[in-house]
Amino acid sequence: MKYKNEELINLSEEEELVLWQTYKNEKTPQPKREEIREKLILKYAPLVKYVAGKVAIGMPKKIEFDDLVGYGIFGLLDAIDKYKLDRNTKFKTYAITRIRGSIFDELRSIDWVPRTIRQKTKQLEKTIYDLEEKFDRTPTDEEIAQAMEITTKELEKLYLNASYTVVTSVNDSLFSEEQDDEKNSVVNVVEAPNSYNPDTISERLEIRNMIAGIIDELAEKEKQVLILYYYEDLTLKEIGSVLEVTESRVSQLHTKAILRLKSKLKKLEKKLRKITQ
């Protein structure tokens, strides 16, 4: 059956499921699979523009929207190829993380952030991690500022500047040296498919509970920003309206949350490596 673009966008869940089942069936002839892949690309192409539009908000003017869309297309193609029907996740949800991740990966690769800001962000990230190790808890802004020998106002400004470098997603790998290993991504740790064997499910559930505990340790507004941005899919401006703060403040909270989360995940990684050695 041939579809027009409008019909593809308005496919029923049953019709879409048939498309996916046929595409993922290894017995389907390759020409047929390619035809279905084109249909899926057409159906979800608007999603790329939607995600690119969200990412573009707050970006410097030199970052072109069309470039973001181009980067996002690679994420969509990757999502279509790697999506598994036995996941308890809708394709749209899965694709959004892949598209966003693809855009951010490309932004990182072209190194569009000034070197001074990148260096200061690395220093900030290391300071948070070192203080986390020292105190065995989340350090306060005052403690971070003191360790960096700057004022809290300067720290707030640094959070804002660092927001350009903290382009990350819940699809990032749990272990830094295994960035391309899909099975280690936070998304898959949190959402263990039913097809895993009981031992694997048990391990993943334990890690998921650890990550949930880590997120729960964040300040309330930082937690809310992560949930609203990554799971409710709101823009920074929309989150600002919900939390009744400015967009720049949301950007600061997002940066703080991500840096603290990364620090805690590094500790978790270190702990897990000791257990498995």
C-alpha cells in the first residue's frame, strides 16, 4: 500500500505497528525494507525539526537552524535502525533522545564553544567531582566558589556560560570510554527490555535504583528542570513559566543539575568497576 505524506503522519497505531513489524522482520525482502524505511523517515521527519527548534532556543546566532536539522536527521536514521519493538518505549520517545543526542554530538565535534569557556567548564566539573569525593555529598555553591577562588556571583555567571558546553542527553553512555556501546546508555539502563534474562534484569534494576537515588539527591528545582526538559520535553522558556523563573535561571539550573549528575555518575562508575574487577 502506498501512502501520501499526510497519510503517513496520520497512520493509526495498528498501521504503524504493521510497518515496523514488516521492517524489522529479517525475512522481508531488502527492497521492501528500504521502501518502508523511507516511509518511516517521511513520517518522523517533522520530529527532527521540532527537536532542532527546541535545541536552537538560546543558541548563539552563528548556529544555523538548518544545520541543526541536518545533524538531527542522522539521529533519526540511527533511531529507525536501532529501535526494538520489544522495548517498553514508544518510537517517538526513543527517537527524540537519539535526534537530540545526534545534534549535540555534532555540536561537540565542531568545537563551537570558545576554548576559555570550555576550559573553565572542565575546571568547574572537576571541582564538583573533587568536592563530592571529599565530602561524600553534593557540594554547595558556596563551597564550589570557595574552592575555585571566585565569588558566588561569578559562579552563577560560569554556570550560564557553561550551559553552552553542557550539551548532553539521557542517551549518553554510563561509562565515558564506551560512548558507542548502546547497551550501556542511561536510557537503556533505566528502561530494561523484557527480553533480558532475569540476572541481567536484576543488575539493571539495581543500577536504575542507584541512578534514581542520585537524581533524588539533586535540589528540587534541579530535579524538576531535568524531568521537564528530558521527559516532559518542555523548552527552557516553558520550564521557566512552570517554575516562575527566568529562562537564563533555568539554563543555570540545568547546567548545575547536569554537572552534579555527571559527577555522581562518575562515582557510580568507579564503584561498579571495583565490584566487577
